[in-house]
Amino acid sequence: MIVAGRKLCGVTDDLRDQVHDAARRARVAADELVLATRERKDAALHEMAAALRQRAPEIIEANQKDLEAGRAAGLPENILDRLALTEARIEGVAEGLETVAGLADPVGQVLNGGILPNGLELKQVRVPMGVVGMVYEARPNVTVDAAGLALKSGNAALLRGSSTAEHSNATLVAVLRDALESVNLPADCVQLLPCHDRASVTHLITARGLVDLVIPRGGAGLINAVVEQATVPTIETGVGNCHVYVDAHADFDMAEAIVLNAKTRRTSVCNAAESLLVHKDIAAEFVPRITKALQQESVTIHGDEQFAQQPNVEKATDDDWGTEYQSLDIAAKVVDSLDEAVKHIATYGSGHSEAIVTNDVAAARKFTTRVDAAAVFVNASTAFTDGAEFGMGAEIGISTQKLHARGPMGLSELTSSKWVVWGEGHTRPKS
């Protein structure tokens, strides 16, 4: 019996059959969902949002069990922060569902087409992927985001969260399934898979023919394992070793504000800045200033020789340049030129989000052209790499690959396309 609704993770009897049976039920649900009108899907999203608000105390109670277990297990603070659900965060995910409901339905959107000289009418239209699997770590908000985006784009969702969030995820999925049934949509549009045995991930990502797409979201180890072992198509969501480069022509007040926001707004997220690069021409003045500002926010700086001359700055090692800290730490380096900054980012960056602070338009254009990343910012914080901030409502992840989807993935990234061809008895001549 598959884990769904309130039943907690960890059922072990014939795990492969459980996962595959869930996928088959998801296919049945997806076949019904593809016929649902936008009005019907939007009604479900609003009902899901209302249910989350109404049952927030129940969700928080379940989340407290996970937080208590996490603290007892010695989970680091950044993971506990990702795991935590508060009334404000529940309100945020509920609002995300309502935002998604307000977006245009991608299903049926015409991408291309026309009438051929022979009279055939062609249309390339967006269609749902079908059954979408999601493998993610200790972020129960992803449970809601994934379910909502999958629903609106006409897909059934198979959710495989981590054991650290088992109570939270089980309660959230129960709430969402009840809401779906209340508007006469299949509860199996959203299912939660067992989370205590890693084999459930293997069975999901190798269920070719049953599952149409798998999206891993989490640390580098999880993502690499899914991408390397999956036989089901995957979209890679990468880690975030994000840089802020302060150019020779930067406004210092702006640069300080952007660096502090990118680093300290929320350290546990993948769009947080992990590295700071400063042009040598402004280093004498800006390095002491930004060092003091960061340290006032309790940030530990791992600096090169020039940064290390400042009080209480740790000397950086080679490992620091490629580290996604997800904590109040930042690697900092003085570079000789914009070209060196771009080269450093190419060497150590993860292709996620990169920023330049400058008043030189030519430098900004060169940076945005040469830096290879899913999102490149000019005079703005990397914290804006987010589906909601980009107007997508909730997001299902940040893709760092170059095929199909790149950057924040919203509704359109959860669709494929097909060609619909209308004729009037057309036949093709023999060659």
C-alpha cells in the first residue's frame, strides 16, 4: 500500500510495487486531469490554499515533530530553517497557490503553426508531461509548490520528500488530497512516496514508461545521484555557488546593500551569494568597508591575501572558492579585471545566479554576455532568482541545465508539446 495522505513514510513491503502502483494511479489521475478546464483547476488551487490556512495548526503541530527530531539528530541550523513551517510560511505557500491560479493555463497554448501550401493546418500546442516525480530534501514548502504547479499544468505529482520532513509532508499531502476530492478531482493527482528507504528513489527514477519526468531538488549529492542513475528523463536543478562581482565603477552604497542582501537575507537558499569578487581599483577603499559591514552581520569571511589583511578574516583555501556554504560564510577575492572575475565564475560557479554591480554599461553588457548562468543580474541581488519574484507564482526548482528549461521553472516548464495536424483527406504522394 502506497504512502498517501496521513500515513507516514517507511512502509517496506514490496517497495518497488508500491512505487509503480502509485505511478499507475497517477497516470489514471493525469488522464482525467488533462480534460479539466482551467476553471476547475483554479477552483482546486483556491480550495487547497483555503485548506492550508484552515488546517495550519495541524500542519505546524506535525512540523514541530520533525523539528524536534531534527534537533535531536543534530541537524545544522540551515537545514532546520529549511524544514521549519510557521503561520507566515504557510500563508506564503497558500498565496503561491492563489498566484498560480491567477496565471494563464499553459495547456493548449499554441506555440507555432499555420496552413501549408497543400492546405494542411498545423498547430504545435503545449501539453502536460503526464506523471512528474519530485525528489527533494527537508523543505516541506516544496510539497505544496510542486503539487500546485503540477496540477495547474495538468500533471499528476509523485512526491518523494526526505525522512526529516515525514510528518510535515504527510500532513500537507493529506490536506491537499482532501481539497482535491472536495472539488471532484482525483486525490491521486498528488501522492507521497515512502521516504525511509532510499530504494524508493531508485524505483521512481527508473520507472521508465510509468513516470514521464523526474526533478531532483536538494544538495549536490542528491542531484548527482538522481541524474546519474535515472532512466526516466530528468531536469537538473543545480546547487547555488552564486557570486557578486563589484566592478571598478560600482556605487559603494549600492554594492554594500546588494552584497549584504544576497548573503544574509536567507543563507539556506540556493540563490544566496557564496562568493564576493572585488575589482582591484576599488579594493583599497571597498574591501575594509564591506568587510566591516559583513562582520557586523556575523558573516565569516574566507578571504584571499588582500581580504585576509583585514581583522578577523580567515585565509581562504582552494576549497572555499567552490563551496556552497548555506551559512553565514562567504569567500572573498580581489580580481585584477572583469575578465578575471568572469574566468573565476566560469571555474567555480555552479551556473545558478551571478551578479555584477557597476555603473559602466559596457562592463555590464560584457558580464551578462560572457557569464554562463541561468540568471545574470546587473545592480540587483541574486536573491531575486525565484519563481515568485519572476512572476511565475510558485516554482518547482531552479534549473541549471541548458535543455528544455533553465532558471526558475514554472508552469510552461512542466509541459511538453505536440503537433496537431488537420487535413481534408490529404494523402502524401509516393516518392
